[in-house]
Amino acid sequence: MFKSQTLIVAEQLLKEKQVSRNWALRKGITRLGAIIQILIDNEWEFESHQADKVIMRGFFVKTKNGGKDYFYYLIKAPKKIKRL
């Protein structure tokens, strides 16, 4: 069965409570930021911080090999998940 990229990201978030840009790219998902916005529009909540009058939903994190990755951390998913 075909799964949408949004559904793949949602399943990862429900399982791990986080998703990263590099994880998404390994899965062939190139529009992670747009998918996160779709989830926000469907009542998902993510950690955020203020940066230059803009609310940022993700965070740069140093990886074990000395690189950087961009992570989104789930705070709360809706109790009833709409079709994604």
C-alpha cells in the first residue's frame, strides 16, 4: 500500500517523538518543513523558539560524527488523527 510522505513523517513522530532532516532525506522526503506545517495545521504541536521575530519549530543539533542536523520535536499529537 502506498503511504504519503506526510503519513510516513507522522508515524515516525508518533514512534520517536522527533524527526530530523537527514532522516527525511534518507527516506526520499525533501519537503520536511512543508510537511511539518501541514501537521501544525492539523493540530500537531512542536517545540519552538523565537528567532528574529519569527517562530522557529526546529533546532540545529550536533551529530555524533561532528556534523549538524535539523530536528523537529513533537510535543503533542491530536487524539484523533485526521487522514493525512
